[in-house]
Amino acid sequence: MAKKASDEQCRANYNQVCALFNAVVADHDRFQVVYAYGVEVGMTLGIVIRTTHYKYASYAVGFDTRANEIVVVPTVIDLSDHGQPFSLSRDHIKSAKQSFMTKEYTIKDDSLPKKYIQLMVPECINEDPDNVCLLVKQDDEAKAFQRFFKQQFSK
């Protein structure tokens, strides 16, 4: 069954993302925060059958326009738990690009487990038929992240 939420509930979820980020990151005051999710696609080929599997991830992402830095906090979809935060600085990454069609952000860095991370930063998600991401409303924040990424972080 599809999850659906009002704008008020979506905004409350966004506020929970901010609260989680603030609780985890010591110097959180210098960051603007957005919710992001990622999709990892894998394929298994057999003699007759090919299967595709998807692995979804949720993130609380903070970005500092003055330091050209992004801090990513991996979370579970309901924000009940989180992983270790990691920092990505423009000066130390290999590349950072935004896809034109899907608006997906890809950051390549040797310090990451898979050498890259892909993020989607939606302005609003108020319906999720597959129950794979948090329903949020972050219009201004997502636009600010897009500007920051395009003007200051991409390379």
C-alpha cells in the first residue's frame, strides 16, 4: 500500500531530518540540511534468468557554502537509526556532477566505500508507492542545495 502524506506531515518529516543531523554532527550550526536518497542497482545474470535488485538508502545531508563541504549522515527510512557521518570537501574529491535528466548528484571520492555516492535531493515527496523513501517537503532547501552544488561544489 502506498504511503501518502499531507504537506504538514512532509514538513514535519523534514524537521526530523534536521533534528537528526543536528544531534549527530557536532558543528551543525554552519550547515543547511536536506533529505536525500540514493538507489543502487545491481544485476545477477544466470543462464536463462536475469534479475535486477535495487537497494535504497536515506541520508541527512548538510552543506556549508562557505567551506564548500558536504556532510552525509546515512539513516534508515524512519530516522530511528543512523550510520557514521562522513565529510566531502570540494578540495579533496575527484569529481562532482549533476545529471541533467534525472537531477541525480554523483560525487566521486576514494574515501567512500564504493568510490562514489549518488544522491537525489527532492523538493517534495508526498507519495511513495514502494515505501522506499521518506516523505518530505523541502522546496527552498532543495533549490539552495542545487544552487550550491552547481555553482560551488561541482568539478
